[in-house]
Amino acid sequence: MERKRIAIVGVGLIGGSLALQLNEKGLASKLIGVDINEEHRKKALELELVDEVMNLDEAIKNSDVIVLAIPVDSVVKILPAILDKIDKQIVIDLGSTKAELISIANKHPKRGRLVATHPMWGTEYSGPQAAVHDAFENKAVIICNANESDEDALEWTKNMYKRIGMHLLEMEAVAHDLHVAYVSHISHITSFALANTVLEKEKEENAIFELASAGFESTVRLAKSNPSMWVPIFMQNRENVLDVLNEHISQLRKFKSCLEKENYEYLQELIENANKIRRIIK
Amino acid sequence: MERKRIAIVGVGLIGGSLALQLNEKGLASKLIGVDINEEHRKKALELELVDEVMNLDEAIKNSDVIVLAIPVDSVVKILPAILDKIDKQIVIDLGSTKAELISIANKHPKRGRLVATHPMWGTEYSGPQAAVHDAFENKAVIICNANESDEDALEWTKNMYKRIGMHLLEMEAVAHDLHVAYVSHISHITSFALANTVLEKEKEENAIFELASAGFESTVRLAKSNPSMWVPIFMQNRENVLDVLNEHISQLRKFKSCLEKENYEYLQELIENANKIRRIIK
């Protein structure tokens, strides 16, 4: 696989972790970092995530591949200008929502240079210092509307993801956004809301967190996630997230009703049904 | 610390893991397993969790310490009969709810022999095969209404927990039940409800779980927990759990309202507030 000069736009958790992988797997002849945050640019150099930092225009001129690892509202804002400026470069987007991005890209004559992808990996931390080695390995990456990308761009991107250990799925953008509302976005909302529930109680009960157990930690850890990343995701995927949130509230109401009516047989059934998740997560 | 003959009533996840620790730390001269489930008795012997198995009456006669690691509805049922039969033995309860237990124990002349404890450790798995080495280490254990236990019973129990690496907290039973509703019981309800939300959707969308990410797994893993353990906990802690569940649903409704009204500034605030959980869980 030919080594390329790769610009990473957004050297935070995702961009930084990808830079480490591209370097370790020998996929980059040069790694260029782009970030609007000066601290992040410094930190990315200091941590050797990238070889050098440039502004976006210089990076476009000096790279073969441009990876967009920035919040999804920024992606849709800068994508048209990037497509205007590129020639034969490959542009790879890594965002968590896809329908709006694809509809904007489809209006551009350079649409084919974009490969819209969503690697299903992340942590609740952010910034270059959150970048980790061995990220992405054995996780899924979704390629959206693959047939709208130029063949060379699609092939290189697929090979890159295979080389960093990901397994590929293809999906239409609209289906993607629905699915991730269920298997990712709602988990973040429940975690944020659970944190707020307990923090609210803490105002009266100082000692409450002395007891926090591993179960609590695992359900609430996503509540540490960065709002600059998540507010734009919820904005772009608003309708799907609302549908799932309504369903989730109605599922919680069933538990509430069982307790109110002391209907423990139905409570047992609800829990037995939930146990079927064992089929899915080992 | 004097080695004692210890009977473990309920050789499942908790009882089995404790048996391993008691053995490894040299706290037991003999470990006796008691379980109404024949498979569990066999498995506990096979896995060498205990030295032998007996029925409850024999175990009481042949032990110095009786540990109750069974669902909380069974604890309150058998506790009076156990207290009737013991002489100077120590009875240690490990259940997740305490108010009902204490009120039952307080009616018994042998109340002082009981030490009511709640080690804050567990996993979503159950049965003797779920027992693990190094459980409990560096976790908190709550001793409830410690001043109602006889001094010798309390001292031995505290020392045992220290020896297996736990840090001790003392709390009244009523306060305990309120606190655990927030930092443990609600996490299980949100996980069960999240599993049901996604499983409901799966009926229409087969591919939905191909995308399940690490974030989803951590918020939903508690949904694998055993209903025989959890229904009795929710029964006994019904009022506290209902209060927390109502608060949680109202927190979720705030997210819903932000999305409905496209009020993204308030959404940002809700998430920033949730981020304060970083203070608590690292």
C-alpha cells in the first residue's frame, strides 16, 4: 500500500489516535496536523502525533489525503471550501452523523473525492492528550454511500481501515444515522441524564459518591464526554435521537409503573427481556 | 486473626468470590457451602470454592461464622430461623438493601450476632462459575447499624473486610438504602430499559447491533444482571428507587425538551453540568 502524505484536520482524541495508527502501520510518508486550537497544535507536536503543523490551506497543498476529525457542525461548514481547493486528493470524514454531510457533499462537483466514514471507536476523553495507541483495532467502521465516492479514493480508504485492524460495513447515510441513534447516541443521553440525576441529589447528600460502585461508573462514564462534540451530533441527528429518547422514556415508565403498582411479575418479565442483550454483547 | 470455620450460604457470584478471598487470605480453617440449587453445590465443590457442602442446619452446627450471600428476599425469610438456631456464631449478611433486614433483626433477641454489611462489588454475571479471584479489593463495604451488633462479631467482620482489601464505611440502614438507590439501583434500571429500547428496535432493524460500540456496551452491560437478585432488591427499596427513577425521567425529559425546541444552549448547559461527574469518577 502506497505511503501518502496525510493531513489530519483536528488532532484531538480521534484524529490523534488515527495519526498514531497511521504512523505505526507505516501508512503515512508524512503526517500534517491542522487544528484551530493553538494548544492542541503544540501538544500534537510535543506528543509526536504529527510531523508538523500547518494551516488548512497549506495542508491541502502539501497532502494526498485529508482526514476530517472535527465536530460534525464544523465538518459540514468547511467541507465545500475544502472540496473547492483540492485537485485529486482524497478527503475522508470521520464524523458520527452522515445524512447532512452527504446532502451537502452531493451538491459539489468534487463529491467523488470524499469518502464518508464512521469508525465506531471513541472514549469519553478529548484533545490530543487523549489519543491512544491501538485505537480502532477490531472495531467496525461504516462507509456511507460508498458508490458515490471515486473508486481510487474508496479503495485507498478501505485499505487504510483494514490495515489499522477495522472491519468494514457499508450503509446508506440515512440508515446509518438511525442506527447510531440507537447504539451510540442514546447511551450518551442516558449517561448525561444519570449524572445529572445523581449530582442533583448530591446537593442534599454529601456522602452519596463514597458508595459509587463499578456498575455506576460504567453506566455514567460517557457523561464525561465533550459537549462541543456531542451538541452538534444531537443537532444533526435530532429526529432519530428524539424517537429513541421517546422509546427509552416509555421503557423506563414501564419499570416505574411496575414499582408503583407493585407488579413484580411484570418487572421480572421486563428484566428477563433485557437479559436477551446477552445474545449481542458477551 | 483467628481462622474460623465459615459457612457460605449462597455460593454464587458474591458468596463464591468471597470464599476464594477467605481462602487466599487464610481466614478460614474450613469453608462450608450451602445452596438450595444442586447444580451450584456441585459446581462450588468442583471449582474448589468450598471444602464441603452441607444443608443449612448442619452448616450452622459446624461453623463459627455464617455468611448470607443470597437474594435479599431470601435473607429476610431465613434470618429469624438462623438466629433461633445459633449460639455464639457470627452471622454476616451481604445484601444490597438493609432497612427491612434491620427491622426484622431488631425483633430478635440474638440481634447482636448479626452484622449487616454491603460490600460494593459485583458483576453482571451470576452463579458459582461467575466467582472471581481478587474481588472486593479496593472497594467500599458499608456496615449498617454497627452499634446494634455485638462487639466481638463486629470486630471480626471488620477485620475480615480489611484483610480482603476493602475500606469500611458505617451508615444507618435507612440512609444506606437511599444512597444505593442513587449509585447502584438506578444504574441497573437504566441499563435494563436501554436494552429493552434497543431490542424493541431490533425487531424492525436486523443490522442494528453490528454497530454496537464500546460506549453502548458499557451503558448496557448491567442489563445482563439476574432478575432473581434484582426484583427483590427493587421490591425492598421500592420507594427510594421510585424517587430516583422519577428524577431520572425528569432529567431525560429536559434533554427531550431541548431537542424538541431546538434549544441547543440549554442542551450544552445540561451536558456541561453532567461533565461535573469528572470530579467523582476519574
